[in-house]
Amino acid sequence: MTLAPDAAAAPTGPAASARPAGGAAGDPSGSAGSGTATGGRAGDALRGTRRPPAALLIAAVVAAAAASIPLVYLLVRSLEAGLPRIVETLGRGRVLEYAANSLGLAAATTATALVLGTAVAFVLTRVRVPFPRLWLLASSLPLAVPSFIAGYGWIVSTPGIQGFVPSWLLLSAVTVPYVTLPVAAALRGASGDLEGVARTLGRSPLSAFLVATWPQVRPAAIAGALLVALYSLSDFGLVALMRFPTLTWGINAAYSASFDRAQAAILALLLVVLALAVVAGERSARGRLARRPARAVQPRTVSRGVLLSLLPVVAVAPVIGVAVPLLGLAQRLLQAETLRSIDGPRLAAAVGATLGVALAAALLAVLLALPIAALAARYRGRLVSAVESVGYLGHALPGIVVGLSLVFFSLAVVPALYQTTAVLVFAYAVLFMPKAIGTVRAGLGDVPSSLVSVARTLGDSPLRAWMRVTVPLALPSVGVGALLVAIATMKELPATLLLRPTGIETLATELWNRTVAFEYGAAAPYAAVLVLVAAVPAMVLSGIRSTAKEEL
């Protein structure tokens, strides 16, 4: 899920915060003079009036169509069951319980993450804390730990925990950074003038913040809350470990236990409807706020007692979502029976499979994202907006839904590809392509179109100008997008469980297979290696780009 918000600009969609404020990127479309040196307004006007090249538009439409295959085929499969079967399935008491649990968990988690994430961002940006970069890093650490590993760590530390409360607390802990990072970025660029006026009129610090500053950071906070809600609705591993039945639990049970494809498809479609309703609600609640240059608020010094009371607010999510699970994992890993049970060749095979599918998924996702990102970075219009929106569809599709729909699709349309690596990699690309679109679009948009024009006037062909100017300047953003997809692929569980080829196991599936069999000792090595393997690209990412943690 992509978040790289501008400090003060209001986002316009789930990934809009990664979009550039202006500028255009060159492409090999054959259009000379695609931009001018007169500034951003001329570039914006030019992008609004020029038509995209047919080749670029066709490539973008094909990529968007590929991203829509899971949802379209899932809809077809559900309708094949007939309206009476759909109504009968949705009216079952168990299904209503699944839906109520999913909505309740998502609502509780989103509210908690929104309040706690905003509070953490306020402390890190408005209070002078010791080692601020270290605290910011600590606040983003839960993003690096998959929810099912957090659940595993707590189970081995505190056996017997299950139900709504543990699921709510752990999901809240691992998703708080989705709100903290964009709100912190927005607060750094928010005007402090109105807040100062409110204070002079007798408002308390909290009242002044809510009246004057909150409207400026609300778009970033609501965008982060959207990601939290979608994450909560789509989570499978943690709720399954905590024995808390949600829609993802019901979908997996309907497919794997009874192999009832119709019921599984109907439940999956219900989950998609809930996710799309959340997206629609976010758009109406987000609002827009124009950027106005103004004085930013500098962090202020507080007393030692106040500081000591505020730092636990920052530390609570990393402690619950990272420290305790990793301590439980280390404790189990260092036990003698665990060390004796390590199967070196099997572990190495899981590492190889994980890295292989992550690399393939990153490559495919970037290839699909490139035409959509290039189209959105250079052109405007309803068709362009529609193509880009379809490309972001993966934001609202839970992994278990994509996996299930591609199982149906491969069996009915291309049975030769059923349970092959090709379908698995395609599922990853659909799920995580929005991460690549956001970063690639930002990189292409940051390339001054005037540079491409200069290259064209010096005799370069459109393709050569694009290769010499646009590609080198946009390549870091392309690399960031690929790393984001690779990290997400390594942590993906439900789609992998449904689509992995027979005999192929990733670190996530090996961990899951042992955990559900209560073999917690045997699962520890896979959990530890998964955290380490996923941490490597995350550290590379943070070195490439200072906002990398906001992209996770």
C-alpha cells in the first residue's frame, strides 16, 4: 500500500500523495517539444490539451485490463451462482457474523490507529525529543513485521490468547505507522499561524490544534486511515492465529474445507464490496485543502516530566508490534530442540523460492506500472483518470480475494497455468502494482520536460531522448517501486497459500504450515529468516529515499 505524502498538499486518492505537484516526464512517444521551460503552469496546460500517443494509451489500457481480471472474473463467478444462491448465502447467520466481525475489527483498528498515529506524529514533530530520527525510525518499525509474525510472537510468549481483543491490539500496533508517517510529514509543512492566533484568543493547546491545524493534516490522516481499514479487512494470518472468524477466515474455510467455489466467490465479492465502500467513504471524508506558504511550527521544549509521559505514546506500537513478538521469536529460536529441528536444505529452498517470486513480481509489477505511470504523469483527461484508477484497484483487493479469483480464472480459462509460478507472480503484480505506479509516476513527473525538449532540439530521436534523459532521472523511483513490491511479496500469505505450485513453499507458507500445526519451535527459524530477508530491501530502500518508510 503506498503512502508518500507531500507535507502539506491534500492527497487525491489512496496513492495520490506520491504524485508530483507539477512537471512532466519524457516518454518515447514521438512527441517533440513535450514541455517548455516556462514553468509548471505551461506544463500543466500542455498536459491538459495534448492527446496521449496511441501506443502509450494501448499499453496502459492493457496493463489496467490485466489488473482488473481478478475482480471481473470474481464478479462473473458470483453471478453464475444465481441471485437466489447469493441471497441465501448472504443471509446465513455465520456469514453475517463474519461480516460483523470484519467490520467491527476494521472500525476499531482504524479508530485506534488514527488517534494513536496522530498523537505520535504530534509528539515527533511538535515536541523536542532526544534523538528524533531514532524515534521516527522506531515508530515505523511495525511496518517491517508482518501481522502473522507479530501474532506468532505473541502466541509463543503468551499461549492461549485469542479473540477480538488480541486481534485488535496487534492489528492496531502494526498499522499505526500508516497514519503516523503521513501525518508527521503534513505537520512539518502545516502553517502555525492560525494555531498561534487561536492560542492568543484563549484556546488550550489541544483546542487550538483541533481548530487550526487538524483541518490541514486531515487529508493525510484520512488517507492513512484508509490503508489501515483496507489492511484490517484483508488480514488473514493474524485473525486465523487468534481464532477470530472474519470474512477472510470464512473465504478460506469455504474454499479449502468444503471446496465450495460458489460460496467462496460470494463471500469474496462481499469483502470487495466492503473494501470499496471504505474507499468511497475515505474520498468523501478526506476533503481538500489548498497549499498556502506559511510559517511552520518549530518543536518546543517541554519539561522532563511531560517528556517522560509522552514518549510511551510513541513507544507503545513498536513495543506491542515489534519488541514483544521478536523477543518471543528469539526465545523460541534459541531453545535446544528448535536448533536441533532446523532443516537446513528446506530452509534454504524456502529462502530461494521467496527471493525468486519476489524478484519476478517486482519486475512484472514495474513493467505493468510503467505505461500507466507515464500516461498519468504526462496527460490529463477522463480516460487517463479511469485507466489510472483501475491500476490502483489492487489497493481495494484483499490478497485472499485475488488468489481465489485467479484460482477460478486459471482453472476455467487457462488450466495449463493452474498452480504454476506464473499465476502466483501475476497475483503479486496485481496486488502490489499500486506501489510501483505511485513511485514511478512521481519519478517520471519530476523529470523536467524542458530537458527532453533540449535533447530533441539537439537531434535525438524521441526514444533516444527518453533513454538519455528520462530513464536516468526516473530510475531511482523505479527502483524504489520494485523494492516496495518485493518487500510486500515476501510478506504476502493468503494469495500464496491459494496459488503456490505444488512442492513450492515460501518462508511465509512454511511458517504458516508449522504454526497452524502448533509446531511453534519448528516455525521459529522461518519467521526469523523472513524478518531478516525482508529487512534487507527495507534498509536499502531507506538509503535510496528518505521517505521510503512512508511508502511501506
